[in-house]
Amino acid sequence: MGQSIRDKVAIIGMGCSKFGERWDSDATDLMVEAAYEAYEDAGIDPKDIEAAWLGTVQSGMTGQPAAAALKLDYVPITRVENACCTATDAFRNAVYAVAAGVHDIVLAIGVEKLKDTGWTGLGGFGLPGSSMVEANTPPPVQFALAATRYSYHYKIPMDELKRTLARIAVKNHKNGALNPKAHFQKEIKLEQALRAPMVAYPLGLFDCCGVSDGGAAAILTTPELAKKFRDDYVLVKGIGMAVGGQQGMLQDDYDFVHFEENVRASQMAYKEAGIKDPLEEIDHAMVHDCFTITELIITEDLGFAPRGKGPECHETGMFDKDGQLAINVDGGLKCFGHPIGASGIRMIYEVYKQLQGKAGPRQRKNPKLGLTHNLGGRPGSFTCTVAIFGR
């Protein structure tokens, strides 16, 4: 059994670009915007960075884009790509380098410029050794199937489930309206969400996150060195990661109303952080709400709600900004969109600000522990990361 990284790595600076349709900026601009906010926040210069990890899916094939954009001359830079977990995996690798004592001050940065690609969602991926692409079942279709299965499995009338999903969208838009860095900063009404144009039944327009551009950055060091920079640094308490091998697609008894990778990754992170009761101990969580049904299932997978009871918990306001455990208090993917290589570190940015008491109108009262979660793939075969942070 390896050693825990709990309290061995500290975040001393973070930055986040404005997310949205950034037609006036390229990936270089977004990296500079995020990194220089992080440098200023940490009180360091670019020359202090000893190594960097760049998370991106489409905006660069090596670490060189970060070297050129940020003038990180001749330091090791590793490009990381791991689907929707790309940014958190870049952060994870940077954490391990500090915890191992290999480097003292490192940078984790994620960026994605998607609007220029013309994509209206995630693109198709070729299979290894084949010129074929996977069947044309884009993410809205995949998660729409999860919603219909959830309704059937728990015997919840579809009209009731759609109302819960609409409430999740309303919650996240209400939170996003308070966030100046979000792509969408406008509240919506429940009836507006329910009557929105259909994308893939039962998911309407407001059940789906948008396509955006954005970048985010984090500067990491040891807790001992962190004390020299600031007294409100944030500690990494635990990181879990689970990668599926299509088990759900191969098992004829898989229920498709839970994502096993969520369960495994969260259990790893909880064990490392010493968390016994996540609902009672975690104050706020940024989860991968690519679709409203995804957020609903995640709340159950991560132990925030009993199986099949997620709708009841959402309806009572348990996960609202002022609820017992605030979920996506920054607006989530629903309001930021999903620049794939940036999303995970963007989530960490919000937790970092919450733990410092610097989240402005979104601020929670005396938060102790925050969580971030990313999920990439399809129901039955995912990659998942869960990270936990505290003071």
C-alpha cells in the first residue's frame, strides 16, 4: 500500500480565465490570463516554476504551447490528456511530483479552445488500430438513455424526473448568475427549463452544458514552503482516480443508474482524506454536470444521497447554495460550459476561493472541506477523478 498524499501538497496560487465564446483569444491568451492571475495570487514570478503539467485535448499536442505562451524556458512540461478528467489529471501529476520531493514549486494548467473547432459537443474518437469512429451516439443521447433508465429503474414518472432535472438546471443557473467568470450569467425559471427545446428526450436545452473556451491554473508547493507565501494556502487532502474497461457494457446485469467509476474514485479519495460520512463532512462539491441527469446520479454515487432518493434531496434544497452540501455553487459546467482541458482546474479554483473565504456572493459559511469531480466517457465505461481539499 502506497503512502497517502494527505496534507503533503499545498496550493498557493490559482487563476481562471473568463469562460465563454472567446473569439478574441486563442489558447495562448487563455493560458496567459489564467497563469498570470495565479502568479500574482501566489506572489511568484514565472522563473520560480520548476516544472509544469499542461492539460488539453485539442489545444496542443505537446507541452510546448505552455512553454511558448508562458516563457517557461527549458523546464520540464508534460502534456496530459484523459478525456473530461484531463485538467484534474494534470493537477494530479503535479501534486505527485511535489509530494515525491522531486520539485518544490510547480504549475498545473488546463486550456481548451473549442468554439473555433465548430463542435456543437464532444467530437468522436477513433478506435486504436482502426480508421473507424465509434457509433454516432453523442453524449446527449448517451445520458438521455441514462435518464430514461433511471425513471424506469426507480419507478419515477418521467414528468416528475424532468421536473427534478429542471430544478437542478435552475439551481446551477442561479449560482452561475453570481459568478463573473461564468459563460452564462443569467437565472432561469423552472417552466422555462421544462419547456425548452428538446435535445435528446428527455433532456432539453437547459439540461445540457454548453461548448466554451477557457483556461485555469494552479501553483503547488509543499506546506512548509507555502507558509512563506501566505497563511491561507489550501491543502490537498486526497485524490482518487478510477478508469473503467467497459465493464458496464460487457455485463448483462449492469443497471446503468450508477457509474461504478464514480463510486471507486470517491472511495479512494475519501479513504485518503479520512472521510467517513461525505454528506456530513464535505461542505461544497463541484461535480461534472455535463447533463442534469449526470449531476443527479453523481450525488448518489458520491454518497451524498441514498440510491433512488437523489430527486427528493434536490427537491428539498439540500444541495442549494445555502443547503447542507452545496453542489456546483459556482454554476457548474451548466454555466461555464466544458472546455475539456480546463474544467477540472476551474472547479478547483472555486473550492480554493471558498476555503479562503474569497468567493464573494457565492461564499459558504466557514467551509472546512471541498470536493471536485470529473467524469469522462459513457455510461458503462468512464474515467473518473475525485479530489478533496481543506485548510
